[in-house]
Amino acid sequence: AQGAEVTITGSDVACSRFANNSMTQNQAPDASQISLRVLSDGKQIRLSCDDLSAAACRKLVDDALASLKYLERDQELLPLPAAGD
């Protein structure tokens, strides 16, 4: 691969519902996601998953690299920014 971009996002938002002056529902999901973009030979792919374990991250990279061979070249693909840009 000529380049890779990794984005990790997370959210921790709580929501409570009330009816008749009492709480009827409380939700506080903690959601994390990793997104991987790989550029190689004029092709790019982006895959995401919500499992941040080491094994899942390795599988995400392997799947991205394996999937690139099924894509067509993108003549308008821009390179990733250089370090320090």
C-alpha cells in the first residue's frame, strides 16, 4: 500500500425519557469505531468496524488489502497529505 489513514471515533451520549414525573428509559451507549482507508496502485478502499481489539484491527487491515484487487483504478484519486501538511 502507498498510504493508509486510520480514524478512531467514539461517542458517549446519554438520553433519559420521563413520563408522569418518573424516568421510563435511560440509555447511555458507549460507541467506538475504527475506520481504515488504504491507497494502493491508484485504488482506494475504506472499511470500518466497531471492534477495537488487536485481532479485529489486524483483520480489518488484511480485509482491506485483499479487497483492493477487486477495485478499478481511480484516475482522479488524490494522494494522502504528506507528513506535516
